[in-house]
Amino acid sequence: TAVTQIVSDAIAERGTIWTWEQVIAPVLIGLGKRWETHGDAIETEHLLTDSLITSFKDVVNKLRHPINPRAVLLACAPDELHSLPTFVLAAALAERRVSSKTLGPRVPVTALVSAIRKTGPAAVLVWSQISTTGKSSTLAELPILRPSPLVIAAGPGWQDQLPEGVMRSRNMTDALNQISAAAGL
């Protein structure tokens, strides 16, 4: 409860991206180093992540009148478990009145293709945190629609050459700005 309140207060005062970069990311990096050094704290990361997702969903749920008629899809690459960044982006987009749908971790290519065909999104962001999940073949399988959505490979896991027309983003602000432009801001 305390974590959720601290994060919610920081978001209300400074915004989602500032809270992510200045408050949350340093804590997650510290937990990661502790895990590498001592092999523990994974339970702390999981509990923290659950609280953070709650805070970000609260921001998203306050959006009443989005500016974009075509929602943005935010998904993780197949086998990617680190979905927290997609919730961060959903909240940051909501602050800009951009509607999005978060598909969560480990999204199979077939499910992402189906979601794209059913929703006709303005943009599709696929997150990869680690290099074993950032396979460009995943992005090559996405359908071509008219109007064509912006497709973004986000996160540090994308190591390969990306398919033609796919944008790369390695940080939250860049992804937020690219999606905002696709949504009409």
C-alpha cells in the first residue's frame, strides 16, 4: 500500500515518465544488482512490480475522452516476461489523452496478429527486455493494414536488424513521442 501511494503521489506531482526514470528505475536496477550479487530479492521485485502496475493502471483508468479513435497496442515479445514497461507507457500515453491497450507478457505472434487485425491500431509497440526475446522475425509476421500502424520495437532486447518500416526505441520518452505522433499529437 505504501509503495502504491508513493508512486501514485509522484505520478500526480511529476508525471509518469519522471517517476519511472527518477524513482522506479533506480530501485529496479538496485534490485537487479542485488539478485546478480546475492541471488535473492526476486520476490521483492515481483511484489514491487505488482504495486507499480496497480499505480499505472489507475492513471490509465482515469482517461475518459481520448484524442485517438484508434487505440495503440502495447505488447511484449513472445517469451518476454518483463511487461512493466508497457504499463508505464500506457500510463504516460493516458496523461497525453492517448488511448492504449496493454496485452501483457509473452504475447504469441498469432495473438498479436489477431489483435492488430481486430483493432486497427494507430501504433503497435512490442517490448523486448532481453536479447533472447527480441527476434526480428516476430515483427516480420505482423500484418500490413491500411491505414498502416506505426510499429515500434522497444526495449534493449532488440539486437537484430529490424524489418523495413519498423522503428526502434530504446527509452520511454522516445517511444512515448513516436506513439503520440502516430496518434495525432
